[in-house]
Amino acid sequence: MDKLSRRQFIKTTGTAVASFTILRPELVLATQTNSKIKLGIIGCGGRGVWITGLFAVHGGYEIFAGSDYFADRVKALGTKFSVPRERIFSGLSGYKRLLDCGVEAVAIETPPYFHPEQAAAAVAKGVHVFLAKPPAVDVLGCHLIAECGRKATAGKLGFLVDFQTRAHPAFIEALRRVHDGAIGEPVFGEATYHAESPWEEHYEMLKSNPDDPEVRLRAWGLDRALSGDIITEQEIHTLDVANWIMREPPLWAVGSGGLKARPKVGTCWDHFVVYYQYPNDVAIQFSGRQFKGYGTAEGIKNRIFASKGVLETEYGGSVVIRGENFFNGGRTTEIYESGAVSNIGAFHKAITTGDFANPTVPPSVQSNLITILGRKAAFEKRRVTWEELLRDEERLEPNLVGLKD
């Protein structure tokens, strides 16, 4: 599962949601009854092509257009899903041309650095947004995504952030019970994301061509500015579950980490260890790695110990409440696909029924900010408060010089 991740795309962040356009009335109900939503795919790498197949199987979408920096990737998607050549776009500005070709919704499956700009541009054009996690790589990007969500709701647009765990019945029921008091008062928790690196095939390529902008873009998961580093790009999964359990953000965090076990290529670390302090003296200890574990247990796991029981969850594994109110949610081996399928269905239903509350946006942004809090605390080797983080104006900027527009 750790080797299945979002890939591909381009351009600069930080565009404000200016010139916001109210959605045309016929798009609110996906044109006419029984017509398919015209979907554009922004980002046609491995996950982009995979999730496009799920949109196609759903039956309520027409794969209408595609965009990716790399022409070969978007052409391959066009061939696979019968998209006409005139609606296939490449280069840094390809997504802008896609937004002008008649799409009614977009699925954004690009490197996280580009998410805020591309989502803001879509909302400004009156286009529904299905967004891969994480929403952004820095605090300013998170604020922009939050604003996009509010603008989408005001403009009768759907905006969904694709977290699989929050769409899975076992997780949903277990968390409902926890929030209803099944395990009592939280005492402390653990959150872990231990996996090997999904980027090993790019090590030698990046080491041999560190100044090639297209190589850096292909190896975006090894670039801190493009990905947000591993704590934001991948490990957000387990920190999102912790956020779901706690519901409120931590007060502060301290952390550590570095690049020690895998080849020293790129700018991302290979591990993080962060202590998050929550209200009421509840602490959650997080650790994450992307390097070989030599047979040790791997996975995306959470535990919260409380006064009446313990919640244990694993992405792809079991969801269990132990203690006075035992609950066995079963195994979640199909979650990677079933979660995406559920979200694709929810996105379609929201658009066709006119339900634009867009409830996934605020918790997704908060989880994103929690990853950045941990990253900042680890980078700066000091305690960083939540209030300080929200005022942070540091922008992660990758080197895109030399890429084609």
C-alpha cells in the first residue's frame, strides 16, 4: 500500500481565489438528469490513471479531459479512456487550458505543492473539485484550501478531499462510538506510519541528474517543497486519524528527525518523531519512517488509551475497541480502493443533489496543519505552538526553472 501514492504535475502556488465565478445553474445538477458529469483529470501519473478508472467504473462521470506536465503520461491516459486529442493538455499551464475546455469537475492528483493553486483556479472557474491528500505543503496553502472550501460552498460547488479512512464503515462506526464515550476519557495515544520508501526507483536517477528539473519533478516525493516531506505527504494518514479521534488541534509539539538510513538524495527526511501535547494533559506520540525495516512490523496504526478502553486502528488491518464496550469493526484490507470508491460516489451525489456543505475540507485542512506543526517542530528543534503555526508565512518553493509552460 505504501508504494501506491499520488504522483505528477506542475506550476506555482499561492494564487488567491480571486475572480470567483458563481456556478452556472445547469452545472449544479450536473447539466440535465441522467447526464454524466464532465470530469477533467489533473495529474496523470500512477494514481491519476488508477483513480480515473474508478471514476469511469462509477458510471456517473464522463472522462472528458486530461492534463499533466509530461505529454507521454497524459497521452496514455487519453488513449486508455478515449479522450480526444483536443482535450489533452501538457506543460506547466496545461491545467489552465483544461479548465477552459468545458469540464464540470476535476480530480486533482498532482504533487501536493500544486494543489492550492489548481484547486483555487478550478473554484474560480465554477468547477467542482475532488482533491487528493494532502491539501497543501505549507500553512499559507492550507489557508487557501480552507478559503476554497468556503467559496465552493457559497458558489454551490462540490469540494471533497479524498481520505480513505474517513469513508470506511469500520472507522466511521468505531469513531462514532469513541465520541459517544465508549472508551471514556482519553489518557494518551500513539500514531505510527512505518514503511519502506516508495521512491527507491528514483534514487539513482535523481543522484545522477540532480539539476534536471524534469527528473526532480518525476521524483517529487524526494523534494520537500513539492511533497511537504514525508510527514505531510504520506504520514498525514495516521495523523488524520489522530485528529479525527481528538477533534481539536494540539496545543504544541516538539520533534526530531533526519535523513540517516536511506541514500542522501533529494531534500526530504526519512524519519520523524513528534510529541503532540493536547488539552487536558493528553499526549500523542507519533513516529514515521520511509526506509527498510528489515522485517519489523510496518503499517499505518493508531492507538488511543482511555479510562474505559482502548481504540486500535490500522489502515488495511483491524479496527477494534477493547474494554468495557468491546467492538470489532473487522479488517479493512480493501480500504485503499473502497475508500476512494466511496468518496467518488459521495462527490457525485453531492453534485447531483445540490448538497454543497463540503464537510471534508475543514478536518482535512486541520490534519494537514498538524503535520506541518510536527515538521516545523522537528526542523527547528524547538516547541512550536498551534497559535504560532497559524501565523506562519513560510512558503515552500521548489526549483521549477527550466520546465516547459
